Amino acid sequence: MADKDNTPGGNLENSLAREGDVESPEPNKNGNSETLQSIRNVTITKTSRGFGFNLRGQVAEGGQLRSIGGELYGPMQHISYVLQGGPADLAGVKEGDRILEVNGQSAQAVTHVKVVQMIQKNPEQVSLVLISVSKEEANKLDADFIHPPTSIEISERKHINVSIPEWRKIFSNGESYIAYNIYISGMFIISRRFSEFYTLNASLKAFFNNYKFPKLPKKWPIHLTDSQIEDRRFGLEHYLSNICSSNSVFSSDLVQSFLGIEGASEKDILSKSLPAKSDVILKILLPEKQYINITIQRAWTATKVLSAVMSKLNLSSLAERYFAIFEIMEHDFMRKLHETEFPHQIYIQNYDSLGETSIAFRKWMFSVSREILYDNDEKIFNIIYSQAKEDVNKGRIRPDADIKMLQVLQQGGKKAEYLSIVRAAKDYAYISFPPAITEARKDGQMIINVGFTGVELIACDANGVKEKGMDLITLEWDKIGEYYTDPEDCSFRFQILREDKSPKWVQINSKYYIYIEECLARAKEEFENSKLVDHNVNSQELIQEKKITTEASLKSIKTVSKRIPSPTEVKEEIQDDKPTADDEGL
């Protein structure tokens, strides 16, 4: 990785002050300090249109003091956009206002993310202390400031499940064109042509001139292949999801008219569409190529589908948070579905493209000590065992033990011993993401692995082959600072904390950027929870106990492996042991 410090918007050192580096107040032409226009308190009450403003500011903590009206202030976030007629506008908030305090707390020299969290702490109302400055002052204050790539829209984040899962060819009046089918919450709403998206985008840019809209797919003068149309569909879906996540943009007449839902509530929208209770069959892959069919409603989210699978397999609902529904991606990578995604929609979208189904059910747990607590539950244990076998066979897990040793245990029905060895593997319960582009490497790519104790970064080429001479970078949780996703360029960004140095920002561009963030949050949560007393058993004691058991198993299996038994001997051993569960079943 490069030695220089990188913020999401540039060199971090540009926005950090050196110790004692203070700018003196600058006199104006009359010899007096610049006149402060106003310091005032405002209270903004959230409405259906949100708070009605965006803000921008530094992403790093600290910074150089600046003079405003003869007083020295630390770096402050500023108002970059005010929705006309919105709550902030009615409260007297102006573009360019600097935020001194949020709900009684100082907002000087505070990170962008922290100020956002302070504002969002009370979801209904926020009190701000603002400083108004002239345009000239604002330009001077921002001269050396490097903005983060996008502003976080305080007022506006709205979760609308908008998707474009399919397209179709239309023949009308001797003309043929492609229509893209738009869905909201899994229900078909309307079809639109590609040219209509461009018209909408131009109108929105003219109306919301301070809003940073995502890019639309490029226009092509030639006839598109099905593959190119599919790429365009994906780009349009990304664009539409992004603009509909803004409450103000989604609620505008332009978008409402484009979607054909003028004046309709979300309940009205769903009632006009496919019946929400229409039953469908969803085929789901279990570990080791086993399948189940469940009857669901087409508009069920991943959360509801997960509950249905747990019930179908007769698994304890208490363990539900440690399992998840996944989408099978290219090269057999498993992407966990977000709780609000629609598995049936994804299943239909990928039909016939990835085998019998593109939806899978798997364990989603990073803590081995937590996993061990479920070993006494036979059904859950068998699923964990089956997934471990599958991951070993597919190379996702690389145990230290010889594969023949594991085969002996597997053939003998020694599931506990098999798992004990596999759990000792360094990459057990790791999520290893496909190679991704990163700003930290100009000519290569990077693999990010997320595990219980932290993150690994591996320099590689586009095919995932580790580059010679490049060290593995291991980051434990105390070395990882703030992190966030940027949908504008599908990137995940995080800080590497360093002693006696400013943090280094690392950017990873991947279509799995949301899943990367989700994995970090979950793994870190499990790690933090492991510090507490867990079911009256200390996590470190559990791990040490597992290590001792594993070492004993390895010692035993090395002796057995000197002479691999014949099938007859294995059969006799199985009969003597009388296993309680079928090795091949769940």
C-alpha cells in the first residue's frame, strides 16, 4: 500500500493542522477584523420532507483555527443545500452557514460523520447554533479544504425499495424499443424507455441544482446485445435507487410523474400492483448441494424468507441471527442479502443463469466461540458441519491438516473431531471478497478478508493471484477507525489508525461495497461481545479449550493417517460407533 496518507477526497495532511499552527485574524480595509454577520440559534422540526438541508465538511478530526469576525474557530461543517420551503428554510437556515453547535454540543473540529450522527441522534428535532458568513469569507474558509466525495443528506435519506429486475422488447407501430420494468417493494409499477431516464435526469438537474446526481449509463448509437442491455439495466437500477433514496427528490413531482404514482401513498402503490399475498415456490440451496422448496409470498423480504427456512428445517428461532439468505454470484461467491431485499425477485432475475437456483441458506457467524455453543443442537451442528465440509472442498477454508486425515474422520462419522480441526484453520469463518480496485494500488488490485479479529488486505492481480514481494496486511479492530460506503462510485472507505501519525484512508471499489461494510460491522460486533461474559463462559477459555481439543485431534489423526483403513475397516468402525446422525444429511 502507498505510504502517503489518503482521505476520501485527497491528502489527509492538507486538512490537518500541525501542532500550534494557528491563523491570526485578518484585518479588513478599515483596520478592523472582518465583521461577523450573525450568530443565531435555530430549531428545526423534521417533517415528511426531512430536515430539509445537506451539509459538507472535513472528514478528519482537528484542524487549523480560522478567523471569523475577529474570533478564532475550529473547522466547522457548513450548510451546502437548503430545500426551498423545507423545515430548515422556514427556520432561517442559509446555504454557507457554519455549524457551531448541535443540540448543545460543540461541532468545531469534529468529523463529518460525527456531526451527522449528532444531528441524527434526535430523529424528530435538531437545535443548531449557526454562524452566517459572506460569500468571500466562505471562499477563503474553504480554500484549503478538501471536501469528501459526496455530502451526506441529513434530511433526506429514505429507504425505498426501487428496482429494475427485468427488461422487455416492445414492438409498436412498426418500431421496436427496450422497456425497463420498474418495481417498488417487489411490485411492478411502470415501464420506461432509456430516453425517458435521460429526460428525467436533465429535468432533475435543472430543478435540484445543488444535488449531486449519479451518472446514467452511456448512450450507444449502435444496436445493443442482450448482455449490453443487461449492463444498462443494472446502471439504470443503480441510478433510480440512488435518487429515490433522497426524500426530497423522490417526493418531487418530476419523480412521482416518472413513476406514475402522483399523490399515492406507498400503501396505494402496492394495492395497484400485483397481489401482495400471491404465493410462489422458492428453491433454496443448502450446504453440500441439498435443496428445499418453500412456499412464500413474492413480496417477502430476506428476513421473512429466512424465518420460513428456519421453520422448514425445524431450527431454533434463537439462532436465526446467525444464519442468512445469500445470492450465489459468479465464481461461487456468496453475497448475503440485505434484510430488505426480495429473494424471489433475485431468483427470477437469475433464473437459468446459475444452475437450479441463485438463492442459498448458510451460516453467518464470525465468532468460533459463539458457534461452539450450538454444538449440542444436533440440527444446527449438522448444518455447520455440512457447510464446513463444503467450504473445505471448494477451497474457501484451508486447514493445516492433510486432506486425507480429514477424509478418515469424515468416513468414520467423526463430525466433532472433523470440525475441531477445520475450526482451527486461520481462514475459518472468514469472508474473502473477490479482487477489487483500490486507490492504494495504481497497477494492481486488492483482496479484503473480514474475520472475527479484524481485516486482512492482500495485494493481488485481477485474477486474485497474490503478488510476490507484497506483504499481507493484518489490521485488528483497534487499528480500524471510521468507515462508510459511497454509492456514487460503489466504494467502501475506511481509516487505518497509526501511532503518532494521522489516519490513512483506504478506498476499495467493489460491487460488494455494501456487503463489505455489513461484514465489518457484524464481525466487530461479535468481537466486542466476546469481551463480555458469554453464557457464563469466558470466550478466551472457550477458544483455548478448542485449541487443546484440536491439538489432541491432530495428534490422534496423524497416527491414524500412517495407514489409511480399508473401506471394510471403516464400515466396522462406523457400526461400532453407531453415529446419531447421517453424515450426508442435515
